[in-house]
Amino acid sequence: MPTNSQPFSAESYFATQPPPQALDNDVASAKEFVARHASAGRRVVLVTSGGTTVPLELNVVRFLDNFSAGTRGATSAEYFLKAGYAVIFMHRQFSLQPFSRHYSHSTNPFLDFLEIHNGNDLPQITIAHDKRRDLLPVLTAYKAVQAAGVLLTLTFVTVNDYLWLLRAVSHELSTLGKNAMYYLAAAVSDFFLPTQKMSEHKIQSGKGNLSIEMDQVPKILKPMVDEWTKDGYIVSFKLETDPSLLIPKSRTALERYGHQVVIGNDLHRRKYEVVFVSRKHKPNSHTAETVVPEFEESWLRIPSSPSTEDGNVKEIEEDIVNELVRRHDKWIQTGKSSL
Amino acid sequence: MPTNSQPFSAESYFATQPPPQALDNDVASAKEFVARHASAGRRVVLVTSGGTTVPLELNVVRFLDNFSAGTRGATSAEYFLKAGYAVIFMHRQFSLQPFSRHYSHSTNPFLDFLEIHNGNDLPQITIAHDKRRDLLPVLTAYKAVQAAGVLLTLTFVTVNDYLWLLRAVSHELSTLGKNAMYYLAAAVSDFFLPTQKMSEHKIQSGKGNLSIEMDQVPKILKPMVDEWTKDGYIVSFKLETDPSLLIPKSRTALERYGHQVVIGNDLHRRKYEVVFVSRKHKPNSHTAETVVPEFEESWLRIPSSPSTEDGNVKEIEEDIVNELVRRHDKWIQTGKSSL
């Protein structure tokens, strides 16, 4: 196991950290899903969503977490489905999901919609009239997606679950080549605690302050581009709270990993403004180091005051997905080497 | 601000850490709620539920969290309502809530229940026949609680929100004297990061390992018993992963804080088995130090295989709440000094 002076590589990570129990089942589902849509000639996007945890104890009571309700991923998944993609929605347990996201228990509790009609042995329950107009399009889309079998939902909790699942699902998706997109919207921890360093039981309080020392999570975008996927279109996200870091850090990521797009977003403006950062001249990724990279940024903005269009609030994910579908089209037509 | 060698007292905590923005509004709601039920002669229980977070950054991206879906609190709140109590449900944002807890988005998604009946201008939506029998009692109880105004829901996220809110709501509830119960089921962090030590922006990765050093959260049960509440019946919880620590640690808590009951539970058996730990001889809490304390334990168990009664799965919270209502009755009749 690497020491403090020797950070984990992706290779040493997977060699020393245990796979999650559900992995084999999840991979089997992904394999079946990908094969089905491959034979239908349908494009498939992997959407990752929600935060990952870093357990501090083997019997987990305490964990480090990343702020993310899963709004970006759940909303984008809906628009990818609308655009005709099949979606593997790989999300943090209990984070928002496509369709049901409109009815959070806290802000829009569905029990408030329901009316009981007494009189029968088993009373009928209906949706209140004033709620029906909003619910109908969501429910109709949900039922169509279920019937068509175009949404596969997979679940992770820890950053370890996430890493193993991402590698395995990417491997399955890679059989689609350029028809696969990878939309990495999950908020993944940069740090983790190796199993070998965890305490078995709940850390006891009352013995002074708590000190935690964590290792860096290996940068998996590099092996993802070079080994796990094959000509797939890879989109990563960069979330910052200091706006001045957004573009430099997005460029560094592109340079370092050689994937297609980084979508930069500021924590406080992420619902109204994002920036697409990509390479201007598209050198072959294997010789990228010898070329002075040039980047282009394109901003995407919607009004920050909620405006409505046909009675629905405009969501920036609609524009993000449309732009990515356009770029993915081009990517598929042009071929990797010349793009 | 205390240094490492000088832990925070409750007093120094509230003198140095900022109150949450929503505090005044929440206190006003609690005041109105308590006054209304006081004049109706109704008992009120404060149920705290869910885990607390410890933000590592002022612009929060990363935080420490405690494992808790909020099942214990949300389930218990339903049984307290059934027993005729008014309930202040003070819970972690997005953790489970009474009634809606039966319909988690992940395991029992309500969109799956709904049927669209086309034909009209605005189609009717109804609950599918096979789901109606389960939903009816939940929905009926929910509507009755809403109509009677016996449930007040308050929300916290961080351990700081929790501490300020607990103190303020306890103060409001204390006007009910012995008619108030405090059921502290939230999983509260033992450690926190003082505002003064937080970094403003997202901690940057790529600069080696992460080291976090946290201060101990002050033990607030002591001022709660001595200052914030007045003759109220206080129930705390002790969750452990090492079963051998359960009873010793529960006893220590009772000795140290002088409240009424500790409910001990083991992480892996908490749905089937809990232990009530209380003092056998009931010395006046102010002279407790001079008396050799004697404790009594009473175990409460239900079968670990899901059994059904009238088609419903038995929940241990039903028995916990019934036992506490019995003890609270006795407490009210006997008076604090002689109990």
C-alpha cells in the first residue's frame, strides 16, 4: 500500500481496496442494457450523479461527504432521455432521480396532492385537480421511459463503490465506441481513507480532538480516457467556489487527462451559468504534450430570475444537454483522430 | 475561543459560533405551537431526528456527516402522534419524515402507484388498486394530523444549526414543565470545526494528503437538564457498534447529565432490540454525586424476522413510544423531586 510520500495510482488503488458487494449484479445489468441498446442502434449515456462518502470507520457511523443533492445529474438524465439516448443513471443512494425529483418529500410532498373519496369498501384515491396539470407530463414521460426500458438506475454510496462501478460500467459501455457518452456529474471526493487505516468501531469521543488524515483519490480520468473507454465522448465537471479558478483548473484538467469537455460551474451560479471548456486545435491525445494547447470557452447562461416557458421553469440542463448532443453528433461523424 | 487544551463549554460555544439565519422564524413557530397546545392541555414531545453535518469550508462543498436516515425519529413521531402528543419534529433536511417515510423515492417510488385515465380534457390520475389498501391508513392519519395542527416540522443541516435550535426550542417547551418530553434521536456529531478555523473556499486537492483537526462539541445534555428545560422528561440515545460498550456508556451518560432515560442501541440490531437504562433509586439530580447510583436496565425486543399483525409490519418504535408514554405518565403524576 502506498505510503504518504507515494500517492495511490489507479492500479494500486484497485489492487488494495475491496470491490463493493453489488458489483457483479450491477455489471450484469449494465451488460444486458448496453447489448440491448447496441442492437437497437441507440446511443447510451452514462450519467453519474450525487456525492460520494468516505467512511471513517469500518462499522460506518461517521463519514466525509460532498455537497450534492443530485439536481444536475437527475435533471440532465431527463433531457438525455428526451433527446433519444438510453441512460445509465449511476447515482448516490437517496439523491434525486429523474422524474421523482419534481416531488421531493420536503418541498413538494406528494401526500398533499391526494384526495380520498369515501363511499366504497375500498375508497378511491385521486390526485387533486390543481396538481394534475403539473404532474401529468412528468408521469407520462416516466411511464414511457419505464415501458421502453431506456433507463437503468445503479446506486453507489462510498467513493470506493463509485470507483469500482465507474470502471466496470465504462468497460461495458466501451463496446459502443463513439456512440457512448460519459457525463460525470457526480461530486466525487478527492480524498479517501484506505480500508487498512480505518478503525473497526465507532471513534470514541471524550478523548480530546479528532484528527483525520486522508489519502488522495487517484485521478481516474486518465485511465478512463486511455484504457477504460474506447473513443467515447467524455464530459467532466469542475465545481469551484472561487470563480477565478474555474477556467484555469478546467484547462489543466483537459491538458492532463485528454478528454473532450470540461463543464465549469461556480457553486453559487451553477443553476444559471456554466462554461464549456474544450481544446481549440484538436491534437491527437497521444501527442498532446508536444503541442501548445489552445482552448476555447463557450459560456451558457439562462436568466437567474425564474422565467417560464409554457408554464414550465427553464432549466439550464436542457441547454447543456442540447449542446452536448450537438457536439456528440459531430464527434461521431468526424471520428476521433481528426476531431 | 478555546484552544486545543481547553475544550468548548456550552457557554463558550454559543458565545463564539454564529446562530443560523432561520433561528428567529423557527422560534416564533415553536412559540405559537407550544402556546396553542398548552392551552389545549396537550402534552408536547420534541423529536430530534437524522444526522448533523460538520462543514469543512465556509462555502460548503465538503462536510463530515453521521450515518442516519432518520428512521427512528420519523417512525417514533408517528407513534407519539397516535398516542395523543403534539410533536415538534426537528429533523435533518431531506431525512425521513413521518408518513412520507413509507414512500421513499428509492424503495417505494410513488410514481409507480399512479394510473392515468385518458378521455377528458384534463385526465384523472388515481392510485392503483393494489396500492390503495396500504396507502389509505397512512394518508388518513396524515390528513388528520394536518387538520389538527399537531405536527410542527423544523429543519437543521449542520451541528451548529442543531445546537442553536435545540437550545431555543427547549426554552420554549420548558413553559410546559412536566408535560414536555424531549426525545433526542438525532445522530449528533461529537466533533466540529469552529467557524474561525474554516477555510473560506473549497479545499484544493493535488497538494498531498488531507489533514483535518476538529474540536469536541460541548456536552449540551448537562445545560439542557440544569438550565434549558424545567422538569421536562428527557430521553437520550446511545448508538454503538461494539455491544460491550452499550450499557457502561449509557450509565455514564445518566450519571454525568442527570436526565431520565438513555435508550441504548447497537448499530446492527437497532431495529429489533433496544435497552432502556435508568436510575433505580431516584436521587435528586443536584445531590446525585454524593449517592452511589444504582441503575436498572430493561430490554425491549421484537422478532428480527418481519412478522405482520393485521397485514402491517411490527415496528419497535411502537413499543418504545408506548413504554415512554407510560413512564412520562408516572413522571407527571409523581413529580420530579420524588421520582
